[in-house]
Amino acid sequence: MKIDILTLFPEMFEGPFGTSMLKKAQDEKLVEINIHNLRKWSKDKHKTVDDRPYGGGPGMVLMIGPIDSAIKELITKNSKVILTSAKGKTYSQPTAQKLSKEKHLIIIAGHYEGVDERVAKHLVDEELSVGNYILTGGEIPAMIMVDSIVRLIPGVLGNPDSLSEESFSPPATHLQTSTNTEYPQYTRPEIYKGWKVPKVLLSGNHAEIEKWRDKNSKKL
């Protein structure tokens, strides 16, 4: 998979994308992640990418011109273009699973008071929000999306079976009838400060353990 991100603040991605699982996935050529400064596609000497909104109002709005030029340069027949936006469809695990199967993603990190609406209407495939709250920009939402997508790419996680049992994953067994958050987990010691691990988890009876886990998973 290839992921191109358009942003005004490329340096924000250096830490999150340069460590842990995301770095490993890139080192092993399972994903290619490119961070692009949107100002590269500005047409004036000041590298302007935003302007005052028509009709008045506070703040600045990202202009359509630089975004259009960037997409034209990066897009291929296999590309899917995403805009991070507070008014977009709420991002979810099923969306992450769907996007993990794409060959190429272009993610536009929205900023300031918004993005020219013609970008959403004419240039992107999906407008996505990571929740009902306001952030200073779309960089952190873009990081969230990339992290949740890349970990689903085959070979990125050491144990692929863990994907089927984690929170918000689709039903994995005949006992599950809806999407669950993950069941409670315990490890050694068996007793700590008088707090005990549930006996069923020590029983070795896998059928009973599955029933307990299903019962103690929150249904969504």
C-alpha cells in the first residue's frame, strides 16, 4: 500500500511515523508513506494556501487550487482520496478495514476554519471525521487513520489472529452475534493484593472460556 498525506505541517508526522509499528511496516516495505507540504503546490512567491472566507467570518480557509494541483500530481487509477473534516462521516473500524484493502490513499489534512467546499464536492472520495470534537487541524486525524489502517495490512502485526479478537472487530466466532469491544484480559500473578483472576480463565476449558469472554464483551 502507498499513502500520500497533504499537510501544512509535515514535521508533525516525524515522531509517530518514525517509531514502533509504523516504522517497522515501512522498513519491511509493507507500506510506503509520503508526507507532502501542501505549500509545494502554491502558485505565488509567498506559498499561499489559504484565504479569507467569502461572506466573511473568522479564520482562514484552505484554497482549492493547491489541493487540486497536488491531487493531480499524485493520483493514479488506484487512488482513493480522503479529506479529514469535522463534518465528515464518523471514522470507524469497518472503515479502517475497508481502506486497508486499497492500493493507494491520498489523505488531505484539513486545517484552519475549514477547506473550500468544492474540494469535498469535486475532488475527494470520502470526507471523514474521527469524532464529535474540534481539533486544531487534520494532522492528528490523519495519523489516527494511518495507524488504524496500516496495522490491518497483512504481515504488519506479528500475530494476525489478534485482529479477529480485538475491540470493534467483526464477529469472529459462532458465539458472537454483534461487534464487541474486547473482553477483559488478565496475566500473572494469579492473585495480586487479593484481586483474583476469574477461575474460568484458569480452567483450561476453552469452550467455557469462549462463553465467558463473549458474555463479558460489551456489545455495540
